[in-house]
Amino acid sequence: MIVEIGHFALALALGVAVVQSLVPLWGVARHDRALASVGSAAAVTCFLLVALAFAALVTSYVRSDFSVENVVANSHSTQPLIYKLTSVWGNHEGSMLLWVLILTLFGALVALSRRSLPVRLRAGTLAAQGMVTVAFLAFTLLTSNPFRRLVPAPPEGQDLNPILQDLGLAIHPPLLYVGYVGFSITYAFAVAALIDGRIDAVWARAVRPWTLLAWVFLTLGIAMGSYWAYYELGWGGWWFWDPVENASLMPWLAWASELLRAPHLLPAGRRRAFTGRGRSAAGACHAARGRGLNNCEDGRDDTVRGGPSPPESALQDSPATPMPVALGDVPPGRQRAGAGLNQ
């Protein structure tokens, strides 16, 4: 029953994410503050539903529910509790659910943020984030469902990859994912600014903390992964050149270069409006993390930490891939009518 609740919550979250991605834009177009604000409630609701689904999967692992295919493939009844918990994201389906959980968490944090954001900017940001959420939720439900049942249920599971039975799996992936997925908010802010045609100091102040938060967590995730590789395999071990590490380094480098060139994103220094270069960095980070996810989850890059996903779960045509990179090539338009929503 718990598994069905989790599956239903994930499907319901998809419907809420569709509302989040469409209704706020409709409200902005009609200059309707109430409709534009629907995105905030939808973002929080979507996060709660995905959190419920994630909790259901965790419960299945803790209880060693071997009627769930994902649990059978990655857990064993005699595993220590810590490894049962880390097994949740030690596989393709579970890691995709963790990805969506963090994705919706960032949307909820923006919705609940007390920072003074113009209604149009908040609505556009949540709508853009909602569109990304819709894509990943649909992909997870259609090709990477972690709640698939097995009938009849086997008496015992197959255990987690012994190499992954390490404390590093409890720390490294969550840190890396917070950094990876955190850049989706930066991208959503950039898309919202282009939709609104308003790039100013208010926008720069709004996006700065989210950018720094994602970059710091990505830095910690990469550092922890490198340390994990070092004490497991020694200096020069293959893990240090694992596709996961290289893929996570790409968005880190893209935004590190922008942080060095854009004082307005740093705590100190002059805060100026986000330029085309900054919008390009946001798009490049989003495309780099999408490509990294593709390479590490579709089986083309065989990573010792997770192994390839099944062919039907391939991400060759994932919605993470065709995201625009050259946002900086799109000049900001004039501020549209309905300035009352910018207050």
C-alpha cells in the first residue's frame, strides 16, 4: 500500500507541476496577480508530493519490501540500516527520484522566500522551474519508475554493489545533486528575466544567493567525490577520472568563470545588472548538467559507482538535453505592459 501511495503521489506531482508551469504565465499575460501567485502554492505542493513519494521508497528499503523491483536489485535484508538508506539513490531509478526531489525543493524555497521579488519575476521563475520539473517527472514515471512491482516477490534481494557500501555514498551524491540541480533555479531566473524583458539590479540581487548556494554545494560534492576516490583506489585511481566527476566539473567551471567576472554575484563588490554573458553562463550550466546527467545515466559512460541503466531508461532524448545555451544572444526586450505586477 505504501508503494502505491508513493507512485500515486509522484503522478499527482506531475499534474501539479503542469499547473505550476502554465497558470503563472497565464496570470502574467492577463495581469492577474492571483493567477500569477498560483505558482507558489503549486511549487510547495509539488515538493510535498515528491517528498511523500521519496519517503515511500525509503520505507520500502528499510522494511526490505522485496515486492518492489528496485529494492530487490539494490538491497538485502541483512544490510546495515545506513546502507539500506544509501541504496535508495545508489541506482538509476532512485537517483532520478532524488534529483526530482531536490529540483522541487528549490522551487518550493523560491516560492517561500521572503526576499522581495516582483510578482512577474517570481511567477516566471516558478513557471520555468515547473517546466523542467514536468519533464523530469514524466521521464521518471514513464521510463524510470522506482515503484515497479514484482509478482511473485522473491524471498531475498541481490544486495548493493559492495564498492558502494561506503559512507561516501551517503554524503557525495546528495551534495553533488544539490549543486547540480541548484543551477536549475539560476536558469529559471534567466528565462524569467527574458520573458519579462527586465534585467536589472533587483534581478541580480535575487539570483545571487541561489547561484552561490549551488556553486558551493557542487564544490563540496566534487571535493568529497575526489576524496572518496582517493581513499578507495589511491592516487591516480580510475574513479578520479570517472565520468561522474568530469561531468560535474563542467557546470562548476562554467559558473566559476562567471563568478570571477561578475562582481554583482559575489557578497562584496559592485552589484550591476546581469549581462548577456551571465545569461549565457546560466544556460551553459544548465546544458552542461543536463549533458552530464545524460552521459552518466544512459549507459554510454559506464561508471563504477552506479553501472549503466537499462536500455529503456536511456536519456538520449531526455528533456535535459535540448535546453538553450546562448541565452546571452537574446537581447532583453522592453518592459511589457502590466507594470503593476512588478511591485
